[in-house]
Amino acid sequence: MSLFNKESLKRIDWFTVIVVLALVAFGTCALASVMAKPFDGTESGFSDYWSKFNVEYLQKHIVNFMIGAAAMIIVMIFDYSVLKPFSIWVYGAVVGLLLLLFVFGKVRGGAQGWFIFDSLERAIQPGELSKIALIITLSKIASTAMDEVGSLKKIKDVGKAAAFTALPFLLIVLQPDYGTAIVLLVIMIAIFFVARIHWLYVLIAGVTAGVGIPAVYSFILTEKQRQRIDVFINPSAASDDAKYHVNQSKMAIGSGRYFGKGLFGQQTLAQLRYVPARHTDFIFTGITEAVGFVGSTILIVTFFALLIRWLYIAMRARDNFGTCLVVGVVAMFAAHIFENIGMTMGIMPVTGIPLPFISYGGSNLLTNMLGVGLVLNVYMHRPAKKKHKLESPIVA
């Protein structure tokens, strides 16, 4: 099989391309709005608005997207089957970076999860890249088992997949970055599900989780992390400091009402810095304040439509490896969308998970675009539809 097939470029899923570009464009506008100096209504022209934008963030965000788009194109032009023999190298490289963090990594947001290059004014978060590496690795393991015996049921295959998940999971927990670690588990569960894992393993995992989660809460989580969970479980009993982020977020969301104050609206709470992490983890808060309930609902429906489309692509894949790849990407995005939007409204614990294509962050946007590249690749190499031709009967 050739690595590069020009005909495949004619089979791009334009729905995905258009929706992703629209989300990135909307995210750029939202970033410009929430990071701007407060507008006061006296602005009369483009120059007045431009003078209040945080141009530095906008430039970096656009450059981040261009880097991500280039990576997406590289991933999508080669047949995804070539990833199988290289999966262990991709996985090993990312694990190596995670280990190096404990020597050369810098702390941001309480986690030692970043390589920071001051001269370039850039930072890389290997934990984000670990999601793509895990998707590829688990897809290889699961699809190989499915090709051989029809499902993921052999204990050696399940144990191997669990071990490959556990290593980056533990390294990321030690940073500590529990949000990213949870996403890795969601990816594993989704791929196990599509690989039709035996119910006995599900039962064992359920019992282990039932015993392990209370132990993790009591003995491993820090006091700050426990407070975030307490705010989610019992808000009335949590301290004011613990509820601060969520309360500020709810206030801004509520102020948007049905139709919002408008992007670049006057004196928004996000612009006035009432919303914490307004350009990263809590950007959905600023968006809802700007476009209201109606606008934010349209955004959620757009995300939902994209994920449904990708599940359709997973079903159309030519092999089990392609199906697992796309399902892994869907799981990664679904975890981010559900957790990020949920935590801004107080229905999920605050874990520092960015909103795909919307939140500011180079490593996350790069990971998102790599995931899109995998989905497009699988769709481009789907089986061709059979053409039924009517043949003239042979006259004896």
C-alpha cells in the first residue's frame, strides 16, 4: 500500500473541515473579546476597538493554529496504517518527555507539566501530546486483538493496554494534573468499549474504582483538589475561597441571559477580570456572557454534531484500527467538552480542562488538530462505495 495517494485528497470530509475552521474562528473572536480592555461604548471605528485588543495573545493564538494546521495536514496525507509500526516509538517519545518534566519542567497552575522556552516565549505541555500517543497505541493493541479473535478478551491484551495507559497516567498524576489524567482514562474506556471488552473486566474495574476513588480522595489529593470536589458534591458546606471560581463563573453566565451582551460588549465581567482564567479554562463563561443562552446552546450543538459525524466516520472506517483511532479522538474531545462546560456551571469539579478549538493554549490546540488529522485520514481512506452497473444480457 502506498504511503501517499493523491486520489485520497479528493475524499476529504469537508463537514469536519468547515466546522473546525468555524470553531477556531469563533474561538479567536471570543479570545479577543474576553482579553480586551473593557469597552465603554465610545468606540466608533476599527482603530478604537483595535487599540483595546490584547494583540499579543491574538498573534500567538493565530500562530498556534497555523502550527496545528500544518501538523494536521502532515498527519492526514499519509495512510494511517503506517502509524501501527511506529506507535511504540511515538508512545516512547512522549513518555520520555513526561519523565524529563521532573528534571527540566516548570510549574504552571500548580502542576510541573511544562517545558518553557523563554527566548521563544513558548511552552510545551507533553501531557497534551500523551493523549494522541495513547490513542494510537491502544488502537493498535485493541484492533490487533479484534482482528485475531474478534474482541478484546484475552487477559494479556487487556493487561498490556492497561499497562500502556497506566504509565503516562501515573506520570501525569505526579505532576499533578488530574484533569489530563482523567482524559487518558476516558480514552482507554472508549477504545475498550468499541473493542467489545469482556464484561468480567468491566466488573473488576468497577469494583476497583469503588474502592480506589475514596482512597485517592482521602490520601492522594491535595487539600485544594479536595476542596474543588467538595464544591461539586456539597456547595453549601464548602468555604468561600473554594467556591470563588465557580461562583464568579455562574455570575457571569447568568448575566448573559438569553441573548448575551454581545462579543466586544460594554463592561463585561470577563473584561473586568471578574472571571478567573477567562482565556483558558473558563473561556466558556465569557462566551456565554457575550452570546447568552441561545448562542452558547448553538455552540454546544455544533460540538455535538461534530462528534456525531466522527462516530459515523468511525463506523465507515475500512478496518478496526481506523475505527479505534476515531473513537479514541471522539472520547478525548467529548471528555474535554463535557468537563470544561460542566465545571463553568458548577455541575462538574474544576479540573483545569480547556475547551477544544476555543481556549487559548498552543499544546492543546496542537493536540486538537492532530486528532482532527487522524479523523480526516481515516475518512479519506474509507472503502469506496461499490458501483452497480447494469450489463446487457448476452444473446445466444
